[in-house]
Amino acid sequence: MGADHQSSVELTVSRQGELNSLRTWLDLAAIPGMHVRRVPGTPGPGEQGALDALTVLATSSGLVTAIRVLPQFLRARRSDLSVTVTVRGKKLTVDARNVEEVMPILERLLDE
């Protein structure tokens, strides 16, 4: 992925009430060129509804920086909160207990 190429990731939270908090957290990170918007979730087969999500658009380095904000966000919340990150169709769930294992995988996916 080139340095100026814009890409996106989708972020969902296990507790929908934390979605705006995550958006604010990302906005406060002030990552140059990053755009965050709330989008309605898409129900899967057999589902009647889906949770809203955040779409984060930035360069690959901007997305890596945004993902690196997640551990601090999770640690500032209750331990049962998780964030699911979708990168090119691959979903990984990050929480306060697995952040050390999952973050390197996410960073590698974003660098591909």
C-alpha cells in the first residue's frame, strides 16, 4: 500500500453506547488526513439488524496510528469492552486482555 493511498478500516464496539466515545477518542488523536464517520451496520444472513460502526479513512500510516490508539481507549474503559477491527474483510477483536497479541497482527494487515 503506497504512502499516499487512502484505505479504510471499520470499527465496531461490543457495547454500542461506547461508539461515540471511540469516535471522540480518535478525533482527539488528531491524526493528519484521517476521516472518521459513523455508518449504519449491515445485517448478516439471517440477522434482523446490525450495530452501527465507524469507518476510518486514512493513509496506511494514518490507519496504523489510529489502531495504535485502541489500547489506551480500551484500558480507559471497563474490562469487558472490545473493539472489532475489519481490515480488507478480515475481522479481529481487540480487548484489554488480548491487546498485546492482536495489535501486531493488525499492524501487519494494514502494512500489506
